[in-house]
Amino acid sequence: MARATNSPASRKRHKKVLKYAKGYFGNKSKLFRYAKEAVQHAWQYAYIDRKKKKANMRGLWIVRLNAACREAGMSYSRFIEGLKAANILLDRRQLSEIAIADSIAFTGLVKKAQDALKAKAAKA
């Protein structure tokens, strides 16, 4: 009596992994053992880079905000401190979009931040 291997399901799994590995170099696209490892690594890198992408975008928004704040005569860190003191709850993405699209509104935000910092200094 032959050993039961459930070969239809195994073949289906193998074909699925090889399909994901299509386009990889050499054995990684042809042989299951190497393809499986390459696909697992690819998925790990994809997961990590989705997180890195968010961090990179936040960095870009901060650079843009810093440039806009410097034009308005204020540093980025003082601007953020002033917004927190004024209870303005906009995130860096929204602030960056305002700085790019509507410089008049951004100047108004800078003024509010400066006023809140003055009030904070007077209180202390």
C-alpha cells in the first residue's frame, strides 16, 4: 500500500509559491525550495518598507514645514510648540499641504503660534 501524500494540495501550494516568484533570478523562480525562501523574504521586505514609507513621508512633511516656517521667520520646533500651546490640532501632513497650497493661511497659523508662545512666556 502506497503512502498518502495529498499531492494535489501540495502541487497547488507549490504552484502558488512559484507564481509569486515569477521573474526572480535563477533557481529562485524555478525550484520550490528556493522560491519559498525568496518569496518569504520579499514579503518581509515589503512589510518593513510599508512602515518605512510612512516615516519617509513624515520626514518630507517636516522638511517642507521647516522651510515654510523659516520663510515666515520662525523655526519648525518653535512653530510646533506654539501650535500645541494654541490648541491647534493639525497634523504635519495637513500643515504641509496648507504651507504649499495657501501661504496666507499658513502665515496666519504662524502668527497664532507666535502669539501662543508669547502668552506662554508671560504666564511662566
